[in-house]
Amino acid sequence: MHKLRMAFFAVATMLMTAAPTFAQAAAADNAESVNKYKAIAAGFGFAIAAALAAIGQSRVAAAAAEGVARNPGAGARIQTLMILGLVFIETLVLFTLVIVFAKL
């Protein structure tokens, strides 16, 4: 255990001393860094929007199926409202996609 602890501290010390060494190099242009991370942030934002929309769509479909199971006579009206709700959810995801491409 003592050797493992010493190895850990040796690696941690090397990593801490390496950071200032790498910081001494010529600094990258800020615009280049922003452009690089802008694409990554846009990808994460769209992934979150798509994931939450998928959860919302599944809940809408589950609620519609439950509603039709409880009242089969209202199936056509429930289906229409379900499709309308799914369209609104998917439109939000498409708007997010448009914003992602507009900002890149």
C-alpha cells in the first residue's frame, strides 16, 4: 500500500509540474479555441435536446395509448391530438438543429 501511495504521489507531482511547462508554449489564438469548443458545445446541446424530445415523445405516445385503452370511442380525437403534440415536440428539435447550424 505504501508503494502504491508513493507511485500515486509521484505521478501526481509529474502531472502538476507538466502543466506549467505546457503553458509556456505559444498561446493559441482565442478565436481558434472558441471555434473549436463552439462545435463541441453545439453538439452537446443538440444531443440534450434530442434526448429530451425522445423522452417527451415516448410519454406522449404512452399517454395516448392509455387514453385510447380507457376510452376507445375517443381514439380518433386522441390520435389527432397526439400527432399534433408530436409535431410540436419535433419542431422544437428541428429549431435546435437550425440554431446549431446557424451558430457554426
